[in-house]
Amino acid sequence: MTFFRCLALLPAVALLLLCGCGEDSAPAAGEHFAVSAGLPPIAYLANRIGGEFIHAKSVLPEGRSPHDYAPGPHDIRAAAASKLFLTTRMPFEHSLLRPLANGKVKVIDVSEGIQRIPFGADCEHTHNEDPHAGHAHGPGEPCSEDGLDPHVWLSLDNAIRIAENIEKAYSALDPAHAAVYRANCETLTRELAALKKEVVQELAPYAGGEFYVYHPAFGYFAHMTGLGQAAIELGGREATPAHLAGIIRRAREHGVRVIFVQPQFNPASARALSQAIGGEVVGMDPLAADLPANIREMTRVLKHGFAAQKEKREADERR
């Protein structure tokens, strides 16, 4: 083996050694277990359940898109030093899971037990009883890696299941504090269930309505509230002129006044669309860490959008 080939292998060997160097002993008094999560909202749920005994940190920084994020050596080292890695099977997490596979970090799929819905207009909607839910209307839009929507945490029923999966993992990791984790999980799930009831009631007057987004990340939220989403983006690419023209035509027909844009994506197409329909661009982030607060904010901005749409429709009828 040549000297340069040996050099090329050194980073991979170092990562594998690092992944296998964790200790199984519990932390000393006043310390906590380190846990890594792929995404900010999952880290939020993990910290709520772990309380003083767990410190969870997201690999993905807030404001970054998981669709183009590549974990670096620092991310891998942090994950390798954790007791647990909490995944929802987002594609960017694969590059973390490979080096962790040979170490002592236990990988927990916190989305286990969640029924996923199709992601993109080319998918068969066999997983979904609501024809509006999870449907991104762009023709020719490719599906996600497995054809299913990865943004599972945006349904509060799913968030409850994620919390329960985290609690089970914590109780297995640290049986001495299992009662604390169960109590924290029960408090959190009651909060999430009450929030679901609140959100569904707030958006009930608009059930069956359609909101326009740049990237189709809100399928689970739409399913929960009986709404539909129409996407400007086509499978991670800028909208073609023909697709954008179709969106503009449908938006004008429906009196759409608000286009929702995630901060992780280029808003240029959304701005062009909002100008074409005489509307506005409003931020809506599917990846904000504080999940309950973010769901409330999403509800608020959607109500604003539907109210503006109703106002325009009524104004047009008076003419």
C-alpha cells in the first residue's frame, strides 16, 4: 500500500476509533448524558423529556436546510461522543449513521411507528385517506428518497409518538431516572394533545382550503388540519416557467394573497409569484426548535393568509 493511500485511510480509521471509545458508565452526580439529534425540533423534544439528566443537541444548525447539509468532522465527533443518536431518517443523517454503526452510540429511530404520507405529486397517495394531505401540486415533482414525506414532526400526533419513543430510549439508557422521564413525557404529551385540539379548532373554518408554499414540507400539518398545500418548488429545483405559470393561474383563481416561504430556501420564486398575484411573502419554518411555539406561529400565519384570501374574494365579488 502506498504512503498516499495510507494517508487517505487515516480520517476514516480515526472516526471509527473515536466512535468506539465511549464509556458505558452513568455520569457523575450533577452531570448529564449527552444525546445527539438530527434536527432542532427533535432535540427540543429530547431536552423536554430528559430534563436535568439529558443534554440533547441538534446536528443540523437552526436555519440550515437538511436537504443540502453535509455533516462535517465536528458533527461526527459530537455524535460519536453521545450515548444516543435520535434519527427521523432524514437523508443527510446517513453520513452520520455509517461511522456510528461500529461504535457504542445507540441509534434510535424516533419516528418508529409513524405512518408516513407521500411526498410529491408523482407519489401514489395510498398512505393517506385525505386527498388534500401532503399533496404538493407541482406536476412532475419527484418524490423524496423513499417517496414519503420526511417532515413527520409537524403532526402533533406524530410528535407525541416521537416523544414516547424518546422516553423509552431514555428509560432503557438510565433506568434509575425512568420515573422522571415518564413524568416529563406525560407532561409534554398532554401539552401537545391540547395544542392539537387548539390548532384544529382555529383552522376548522378553512378546512379544505389550500395554502401555497415554496417547499412542500407541511404535508403532515395539512393532514392534521384538513388543509392542502401547493408547492412552487419542483423536487429541490427552481420552478420552471411553465410550472410557475400554472401556479399563478390557480392562485389567481383561488384568490390567494399569501405565499409561505421557509428560511432555508431561496425565496426568489415565491417573491415573483406573490408579485404576480398582488400578494405577499410570509415566513414559515418547519424546522424551528421550539415545536409547540412554532405550531402556534404556523397557525397564526395561515389564519392571516386565509383571511387575506377571503377579503380579496369578497372584494372581487362586490365589483
